[in-house]
Amino acid sequence: MFGPRALQLLLRGRHHSQTTASPVLSSLIAKKDQDGASSIGMKSFRAFALLGAGVSGLLSFATIASADEAEHGLESPNYPWPHSGILSSYDHASIRRGHQVYQEVCASCHSMSLISYRDLVGVAYTEEETKAMAAEIEVVDGPNDEGEMFTRPGKLSDRLPQPYANEQAARFANGGAYPPDLSLITKARHNGQNYVFALLTGYRDPPAGVSIREGLHYNPYFPGGAIAMPKMLNDGAVEYEDGTPATEAQMGKDVVSFLSWAAEPEMEERKLMGFKWIFVLSLALLQAAYYRRLRWSVLKSRKLVLDVVN
């Protein structure tokens, strides 16, 4: 049993331990509250940081989009071209009309140095029509037996004539601007067919606050919005041989069809060859599947019997 003295010492020790532990416990509780408050503050800070990053990203995206539009022009709409399907072919009547638009409207400034007259045979004209068309131009050839150059009527092997002798002459005649060659224009431009059509039909008055210097014309689809080429396609600018109404949109569609064929004249042959290969490979696949079933049917249908007695 404990005596009175021992009981007093025991009570005194318990009181001392409680007195000593209370400041420590208080500090721990205060620290926990402080950590909780700091954790809430950190979460709030992270939320605001993520929100700020999102807003900054949207603003930067808008800035990039505006800069891209100013640098590359307004994004062209997508049009349902009749030859864009997997098994679709060119509209050859449209190619013929488009060549007429090129000859009467575009050829005075733009060249097509990669196209020969013989390329038009069977595509837009007969051989006789193409020969007559080629004979209308004069080609410098030679030298002859006397070492002199001479001119002769054009042949099917000749390229389409160029409007200028060289780039310097082209720039001088167009106020410093160089008309590009149109042989591969639908492949050389982003979203080529849609871009060319939108450019040809997209001329309009400049909006308020936009000033265009003299000699240039406003076209939102052209990079920078100011283009040296004036509007060339106007209703009735050409008279089609087949009687099709020569509206601005019709002429734009026809000349783009012609330029698309010029950039990819092998498209129809490529699609036909691809269809043939798919058909042949499909037959080979069916034959392989039948052979596999015939060869492995015996092995897959056999039954194994285990003789557990012997």
C-alpha cells in the first residue's frame, strides 16, 4: 500500500506532467490549424493559377489565330468538288470551259510552263482541235542549217506559250508583282482548290479602318489582304461554246477544275489502278481464307481420345 507521502508525490507528478504537456499540445494544435489554413491557401492559389493559365492560353490562341489570318489570309470555305470522291473523275466539260477561261482571262499574265498541247488531247479537245489550236502560235526554233533561229507554227509537243520573256519583264509589267505559274498552283497553296476559288471570287470593298494603297485591291483570302491582281472574273467575261451561263461562280469553278487537272493529270488513272488492285487483293484474300480452312479443317476438327485403362 502507498503511504500519504507517496500519494502526495504521485499526485504532484501527474499535475506536473499535465502542466508540461499542455503547451506542447497547444503548439501542435496551432501548427495543425496553420497547416490546414496553408493547405487551403495553396489549393486556392493552384486553382487561380490554373484559371490564369487557361485564360492566358485562350488569349494566346486568339492572338495566334489573328496573326495566322493576317499572315495567311482568311480560311477558305470547303466546296464539294465533283472530282474529290474516292472513285470520282474530272468533269471534262468543265475542264474544257476552264481552259477557255484561262486562255481568255488568265493567260495574259500567268504562265503554265509544265503543260503541253498534247496533254489536252482526249481530256478537253480532240487531236484535230488541239493541232489547230497549237498552229495558231509561233514558236522560236533552231538553229537551222545556216545557224540562224527561225519561227514556226506550234506543234502538239510545244508547251503553252508564256506571256513574258523572263521574271524581270513580268515584274515590270505588273508594278513589281510577279504573277505565279499556274501549272501546280492548286498543289502549291494550302487548301489549294478552295483557296483559288475563294481568291478569284472573294474581291470586295475594304472594311472600315482598312486602307489599301493605290494599285492594290482588297481580298481577305490573300495573305495580308492586299493583292496586286484586280478582279478578273465578272459575269459574262467569256462566252462558252456550249452555251453555259458564264457567271462569276461558274467561271471560277471551271478554271479551278482545269487547274486541278493540270496539277494532277494522272488522278483518274491512279484511282482506277487503285480500284483494280483492291479488287485483285480481295480475291487473293478470299482464296487464302478458303485454303486455310481447307488445309486446317482436318487438324481443327479431329478428336483426341485418351485411353486411361492401358
